[in-house]
Amino acid sequence: MARTLAHPLCALVVSAGLAFAIVPGCVIKIGPGSGPGSDTDTGTTEPPDTQPEEPTPEEIATEALTEADQQQVVIARASAGYTAYLLQGAVEAHGLDPNTVDIETIEQVVDSYLPWAQEETKYWISTQDPASLSEMLGNTYAPKMDCVYDPELLCSASVNCDFADFCTIVDCGDGRCKPCPEIFGLNKLIIRSWCGYVCFTGSKVSGIAAVAWTKPFDHPIKVCLPDHLLW
């Protein structure tokens, strides 16, 4: 009987060996989520591919105003406002006729008074205590967005000057700047408003800009003054 069983057993072993030799090698794994179409939850998820949000221009300006030398920020801010006010007053006092004047003439008048406005601003700043100026100006750590939101002033949040990365709004008005001495009784026939800007290269104050908006034509006249002309 043992001989009778040996033949089928040997045949089975030989068949298994041949099958192993003939079938290409493969590895079969049995486990969670290994089969095609498996819906087994492994408990892990890939993080979403999100890019960091770009800072807004207002956030960039706030960071620059905060990180810059605060005494220079105060001086630049007061200088921007006073320069703009002086230019507005000089144009109004020049006696231009609002009914016949053109933009080119107003720009020429602004250019002719700019050196005087620079010297007057430098002298006035030299007589001021930065701490007192800072108190009069209020918050110097953020752009003055009220100037942008007032539709009568026409100020933009920023302007470009060749020597700076950007210039941000810090002051505005339709008369004298808050801490400035009053020199002119403005009638606002030619210039309707002014906007003052502090300019930055990185987080360093690099100058100022002043924009005068003309009442005829609603046209902006911009001047840019690098820091070496201010102090």
C-alpha cells in the first residue's frame, strides 16, 4: 500500500516543481489596501499644496514704516506734508487764472518753486523736535489710508520714484499740513489737494514724494526728492 501511495505523491511534487519553474516570478502580498480598487482608509492624508499668500501693498508699507528708523520716518513724513503744502501755496499765490491756465504752465510754476520749497522745508525741520513732530503727526507706523478713501483728495496709496522701491501715503490735505506753520491763505483755485509720501528702499527711508492735484483738469503733478536733499 505504501508503494501505491508513493506514485501519486511523487507526481504531485514533480508537478508543483514544474509549475514553479514555468510561471514567471512574482510576489503576492495580502494585506489592507493592497488589492486593486481597495477602499481601505489608511488614516493618512497628503497635505494640500498651498502657496503662501503674497502680502498686500498696505502690509508691505506698514512693515517698512515699522522697521525703518523712526526719527527718519517722522522727519520724512513732516517734510512730505510741508513740501506739498508750500508748493500748493506758491502756485495759488502766483496769480494764475484758473479759466485760462494749462497743465504745462502749472508744472512750470511748480518746478520753479521747488528749490525754495526744499530749503524752507529743511530749515523748518531743523527747528523742530522730532518727538514733538511725532506727537503732532500721530501714528507713523501705518500708511494714512484715510487720504486714499477720501474722494475729494484724489490721493493714491503709493507712487513711484526712480530712487525708491516704493513710496507710501503718509499725509494729505486741502490746506496746510497739521504740524506746519500757516503761511498761505489758500483759495484752492488752481490746486485742489496735496498728498505726501515717504519713499523706501527696502526698509530704509530713501526720500519723499509730493503730489499736487490741480483743480482744472484733475491732473496730478508729482515731485520726488531723494533723502540727500532732505537732511
